[in-house]
Amino acid sequence: MIKNTVLALVAAAAFAGVAAPAFAANNAFGDDSSPEMREFIADSVETQLRQKGIDVSAVEDWNGLVRAYVTLEDGSQTMQFFTPGSLEQVTF
């Protein structure tokens, strides 16, 4: 089980370098990507945010940004926005 988890994390980290060009499009997950690729990219973004310590339940494109549904310590859920690629949090 742990071996599979480690392999998945390594694959996601390796994919992050490949996914970066996809984030250059108008859409946070790449305009030209197939639905399967967009889902794979979204899964990779979720993994990267979790590695940063963010409790993410889902991510999606929102006007060229990554919108993440985040569960806070008190159990409430909020939306947070991140720049594609670097995943730096955006404040409005």
C-alpha cells in the first residue's frame, strides 16, 4: 500500500514538470487537453496542494485560475484560488 502511494506521488511530481506547459493556456487545465488529461492534471494539482498542507477536496478551472475547495481545521469548507503552475494563493 505504501509502495503504491509513493509511486503515485513520484509520478505526480514527475508529471508536474510536464503539466506546466498546459497551464500556459487560457484555461488553468489547458484548452487543448482531452477530458482525461484535464482530469489527470486536476488530480496532480490536488496532490501538489495536499503536499503543501492544504486539505483539498476538489479543484477546477475558474477564469484561468485554479479554484480549490478547502476544508479548514474547524471542518468548514471554503474556496481558495491559486495561480496555475506555481500554485501560489491568490487573494482578492
